[in-house]
Amino acid sequence: MPLDPNSPNFSLPELSLPANLSYERVSQRRELQKMIDAQARMMDYSAAAKGLDAYYEKALAMLASPKLREAFNLSAEPDKVREAYGRTTYGQGCLLARRLVEAGVKFVTVYFASNIGGQSTTEGGWDTHGFNNTRMFPIIEKYHLPITEQTLPTFLHDLDDRGLLQDTLVVWMGEFGRTPKINENASRDHWPQCYTTLLAGGGVKHGFVYGASDKNGMSPAENPVRPDDLAATIFYLLGIDPHTEVRAVGNRPVLISEGKPVMDVLA
């Protein structure tokens, strides 16, 4: 079944059981599996297999949660609301994000499109370089920018009107900017040296701009923020120590961030 939230019959089969299998039968099978696992623990088996227990429990919890399943039911939203978000993958994805936040989901990622694309005015993502004799500027002018200008403000206002924005941190960003110079395809390429991130809600100031680029958008000219600083700021706003130590592959200690929170953006 389609997984695009803009599809008329959007649903998640992973949250639905086969017609001939009730949740009670699944629970009984899980109890039987636990008995088998208990016997297996008497023998030596991999840590990966042990870790499956937690995933099984989470999967059953999702199947047993009508609230979570209902969050994915976009057809429950009035047509007026769905139109306000925009009948696009991104628009309906943001609406779905709002519903998931309402249902208590702690972390949601919304994609602009089903692929990174960038060669069409009717579909695809922001990866626009002028490939295959296309041009970046007409594409983003006719497609990406109108969708963003409709959906993003609607999403933020909807969260705010429902009293959700103050406790929800919205991060709107990509992983790079655009080259200051036009390429041979009358377009721009990847540029990691200088770009913009938008933060909203979750304890940040309203209508506040931090930092500035030079006149060409080539390099930071004022208050530069490194990716590690942005990560540290996000962790701080979530109530997590940005320098928390975790264990990586090989039990190697690493910090979740090596940056510093940008305290000036906090409300």
C-alpha cells in the first residue's frame, strides 16, 4: 500500500494485523516465545539476539496502541486542514507530524519528497544542480519555495494554536548550503561553508536572527555556528547534557556533541 502521506489510501500496514490474526493471539505467541527464550538463555547466544527482546516489546506496544494507530489516520482530518497544509508529500507529512506529536511521539522526521530529486517542477527534493539540462532556479521558484511557504508556516501556527509549539522543538534544515558562484548549468552546487537553519518552539526566541554571512553568502561573517554547536543547542533544549558520554563500536567512549549550546537563541 502507498506510504506517501499524500496518497488517498495512505496507511501503515506495519501497524495493522492480518484479518485472521487477533492481538490476543499475537500476545499468546509472544508469551510462548518468552518461554523459549528463557530456555535459550541457558546457552550461549549473541548479544544481537538478546537485543531483539526490546524490539519485540516495542512492536507489540505499537500494535496495542489505538492512539498511535489513529495518529496515522489522516482521513480523520477535515479537508480544510489538509488543504491548508497542502496536498503534497511534504504538506501531508507535516500534518502527520503534528498528529504524531499530539499522540506523544517524541521524535519525528519529515521529508520533503520521496526522493532527493531536483530535476522537476512537479516532484522531487532539493538536490538541484542543473543536471540533465535542467535549471535550479525555475525549479525551486515554481515547486520547492511555494510548497515550503505554504506548509511550514501552517505547521508552526497549527502547533502553536494547539498549545504544542512551546514544548516541541522544530528544526528545519539541510546538511549544506549552495555555492556562492553559479555553475556551468546556471545553477548552484553543494556548499558546506555557510548555510541557514531554522529553529522554532521548544524554548527558542521568536523572530530572532543569530549570525550573518558575508555579502556573497560564502562564509560566516558574524557569530558562526558549527554543526556541533547546533547539535549541542538541540540537546540542551531537549534537556540532555550536550557532553554526555556514550559508548561507540568497540566500547569506545564518545561525546554526543563536542560543541557548545548557542545560549543567545534561547528564550
